[in-house]
Amino acid sequence: MTNLKKAVITILMIIVWWQTAFFTMITSSWRGKLVAIIVGLGINITLAVYYSCLEKKPGSFKNWLKM
């Protein structure tokens, strides 16, 4: 089950990067580009944190940084 979750999260991260690049290219204002980049990074960081906690579940933030 963990391998399936890892595969799905990886695919989602790739889709988010493509959407971030697409919306950054089609947006004309710099504020829109900034928002697209910030939202894309925020979603990918959240997915990356979840991905890193799939196998090992740290008890605290300090333990998560040590992983």
C-alpha cells in the first residue's frame, strides 16, 4: 500500500509542477505569476512532507528533521 501511495504522490507532484509552469507562463501580471509559484510550491512542499512520513512516522518535528 505504501508503494501505491508513493506512486500517486509522485504523479501528483509532477502534475502540480506542470500546472505551476503553465499558469506562470499564461499569466500576464507579475502578481499572478508570483501567486502561481507560491501556491505550486506550497502544494508540493505539503506533498513532499507527507511523502517523507509514509514509512517512518516521526514523533516530533525535531525527529522529522533527523530522518
